[in-house]
Amino acid sequence: MMDSMALAKAIELQSLAREEQWRRNEDLFYLDYGFEPPRLFIWIGRIFAVLNTRRKAMKKADRPETGRSACNGNDSCGQAAACSRM
């Protein structure tokens, strides 16, 4: 048990020392944590973005017909420019 407590204290001291180095030199932080994600994840993310864009475009294009027109069926038309008289 004492070994695990000593190890935890050593890790804590090492972490505090590293944080102090980051405070003095901000570039060290970005060197430690500023890595590029693997190319596979970038590729998969781009595929999802393209598919989402296509899905939205198809959803917009495939709107169902409303079944209504501007003309009400008899000789009058609610909107003058919407249809011609038959």
C-alpha cells in the first residue's frame, strides 16, 4: 500500500512539474498534446460530412407533393398570376 501511495505522489509531482513547464513555455503544451489525428479518422469524418450534405440535398429535393394548386378548381383563381383561366 505504501508503494502505491509513493507512486501516486511521484506521478502527482511529475504532473505538477510538467504543468509548471507549460506555464513558462506554452509551446511545450502544444508539442505534448497537439498531434494530428490518424488519417483514417480524418477520411471517415469527411465521408460523413459529404453523406450528410447529400442527404440534406436529397431530402430537400424529395419533398412530397402537397396536392393543392393555386387555382381552386372553378373559374376563379385566388392568385392572379398562378394559373390561366380555362
